[in-house]
Amino acid sequence: MAKAKEEEKNIKAYSQNFTTMTPGPFAKRMRTCVIWQFIRFVVINLKMIIVVGKSH
Amino acid sequence: MARLIVLGGGVSGHTAATFAAKWLGSAHEVVVVTPNSKWNWIPSNIWVGVGQMTPEDVTFDLAPVYKKAGITYKQAKAVSIHPNGKEGSDKEFVTIEFTDVANAGKTEELEYDYLINATGPKLNFGATPGLGEGSNLGEHTVSVCTADHAHHASHELEKCIKKMKEGQRQKFLIGTGHGMCTCQGAAFEYIFNIEHELSKAGVRDLADIKWISNESFLGDFGVGGLHMKTMGYAVSSKIFAESLFTERGVDWIIGAHVNKVESGKVSYELLDGSMGEEEFDFSMLIPPFAGVGIKAIDKDGSDITDTIFAPNGFLKVDANYAAGAYENWKASDWPKTYQNPTYENIFACGIAFAPPHTISKPMSSPNGTAINPTPPRTGMPSGIMGKTVAHSICDRILKGKDAPLHEASMAEMGAACVASAGKGIFDGTAAAMTIYPVVPDFEKYPGTGRDTDYTFGEIGLAGHWIKHILHYLFLWKAKLKMGWTMIPE
């Protein structure tokens, strides 16, 4: 049997997880890429500050 | 001099008491009654539960902090509220029973001018046979609800990892232990932190990890799910959660009411009425919550608990408790001031207030068993409620009894939530989310019920950094260190 690609390795055909989306290797690498995540850190913080500000 | 009594010293009670003490100054008295000697930053308990933090990392002694703030601290639990006084006196008071070693069992009557009930929940393990007795955790499962519970859980996890290193396969079952639980988020964080730790230990291949919860769909989280703006889409939290569960190889059972826990096995009923069993070697199941069981007593000694408290033990506030069927629910059902409708000097905040109804759509099995999450009232909303109630009471003490009350409806406030999916400064991840408003308003936002400009979510290392920073930031704030009032709830 051929080796499953990263994004399909845990999907079981027609089981309950067959209809969802799963990340590929690039998306997963970006999640722990320090430079990209530093940018996201700034962006997420700004978004959170706006929501916190609207809630007080 | 007016006296404000705050029952409970958790996120909501501590916020209310500390702000009230600051705003009232020494001219008035703030008293905190809490059975605990320590304050616990509960969101970090999941890291204690996987051995990445110690109980000391997530707790601190309350006494020195309250001494610094000028707050009178009673290590005790509230037994009864007497809102009309007693024979011979009209002055309202609460009866408390001390829990510290030196005074254990002694009682005291404390008169008040204003009262805040912020007791948090009773961890109702006893609601599910085998899960525990009353508010005590049983022997078959573990918990991360308190720092001590989480510390115990980390030891049990360690034993499993040891067995796996010896080649034994282990089954992990994490989720909710009853059909009417809340706090799915804590279980969500714990299951992925366990998965992360097992991967780090090199034993992931020997673990079968399964989620069991009362949500009707994965990603409900007790708020009826949410649509998060990401990659240009408004993505349902169902897709978001299913994606993560699939990616990390975690199977799931949803719509489940766990009705029995035995050694190594749970029995459950599903929304379709079918029954099932699931075996485990390690299980963490969140218990359902109830009010802590404070009684209300009238002047003549008669029990008026049902005047002040809802049947589930939570305190009635300015919510619409007569909303009826789901089709009639509105955002305006949710309380704004948290004032008791019968006694205007009694307020409740955090988990202690009685919500008008659930946020998730109510569901039950064909057998009549209610299986749906109850509404979360923790974290940021809990802190905002505490501060708002304190603000209202301080205004009434300082400006007069007609001063307008401040408002903080969960249907008009948002929340920032960071759910850890594994701890590590370079390999950790967390789902960072904002939700606005917490309670969906389908009149204002037809369709998703929320403003998709302010409801977003993504998973990554940045989320973990934020969660880690918040750990230190909120402990700093709770210890009333320099600039604590500048840190938002």
C-alpha cells in the first residue's frame, strides 16, 4: 500500500473524520515558524486588544 | 462605614473585592469569605496536569495580598444568607463556617450592607455514579479542576507513560462526565496537551486517545459553536475542531451523557438514545457544576432559598428566566447588572449567577435525558462581571442608593480565549480565539449570531506564547503588583 501523505495520514475512509479539512506540511510548518509566528503574535494581540476594548 | 461582603475568592470574586477595596478606600470595609487559603490561576491547571508546571506555579497565598489591599479575609465557607436579619434585628447578615485548621468548624455571623455571591461552582462529581461523591473526586478518573487534582493527574499520567515505555498500549479518555457539563475548553486543552506530551516522550504510537463530550457537535464549547474569520472564510468551529482532532489522531464520541463510571470503564447514553461503553486506562472527565448550596433564611427562621436561588443552586439575577422554548430565546434574556430581583443589595457574578438558559441549543435523547452543554461563565467574562458589580456597589455606597447600576451583559461583551494544544517555547501550539459577543445575538447578527469582524481563530506557536504570557500577567494582576489595574480582565 502506498504511503499516506501528511494531510491524509489520520483520515479513515468514510469514518467520522472523512469530511473535515486537514493541514498539509507547509501549513503545519508555518504554525511553529518563529518569524511567521512572531508576526501572527503581533496581529493576534492587536485583534484581542480590540475585542477586549469593546467589552469593557 | 458600609460593609461589602464578597463570597468567593476566584477570578470573579477576587476581581470584585480588589477593585472595591481600591475604589472605596479605608472609609468602608470589604470582606472576602472563601474556604481556600490560596488563589488559583485555573487556566494553567492543564499544564500542572501534564507535569509541565507545579501547583506552586499556579497558586499563591491570599492572606498577604488581602492584607496589602486592606481587605478583611475570612477563610471560611458561607452557610446561609439572612437578607431580612433575624428576630430582634433587621440588619442583614451571612453565617459563615471557618475552614482553616485553627478555627475549623467555628461559625460567625457577619452583617453586610452589600453582598456579592461569587462562590464559583460546586464540582458535582456525585451527579454521575462512580465519578465521585458529592464534590469529591472518585478513584476511577482524574480531574484538572483544582491545582491539587491536576497534580494528582500528572502522577497518573506519568504511570501510563512508564507502562508505554515498557511496551504496553494505553487508552486515554478525556472529556465531560455528565450530560449537563460545561468547561469543554479545559478538557479540550488537556487532551491535546496529553497528546503533545506523549509525542515528546516518544510513546504516541502506543496511545489510543479518545474524546467524549456532551456537545452535539465537536467545537460547540458550550457557546453553540462559533464561526471564526480565517483565511477569508467564516469557518465553523466544528470544522476547526474536527480538523485538529483528525490531524492529531484523536477519535471522538459526542452527544454523550456519561451515566456511570467504573474502574477502567464508562457507560454512556447518546443523543439518539443508544447506550455504549468505553474502556480506558487513564481518564479525565469534567464534572457537572452546581451552586455551592448556600441557604437563604428569613427573619422568622423559615427557608426562603428558592426566593434567592434557582433550583440548581445559582443565584437569581436580572435575567429573563421565563424565556421558555429555544425559539423564544433572545440575547436580552441575559442579565446586565447581576442584581438579585428581590434584594437590591445582593449581586452575583461569575459561575455563581443563574443563567436564563443554555447558550447551546437544548437537546435530549428519546429517553428524555438532557444532553447539552451548560453555559460557560469563566475567564474574561467572569472578571468583567466582577469589576462591573463592584463598580455598581461602590457607586451606591459613595454616591447614594439611587446611583445607576453598571452593565455587562454576556450578549454584549466579547471574550478572548487561548486554548493550549501543547506546551513548548518553540514547539508549543494553542488555538487563539476571540468571540464577539459571547452569547449569540441572532437579531443583530442574523446567521452566525456573532460579528465575524471580531470573531476569529487560528492555531500556532503565537497562541502558546500569548497563553504563557497571560499566565504571568494574570498572576501579577491578582497579586496586586505594580500597575495591576492597567491589566484588563
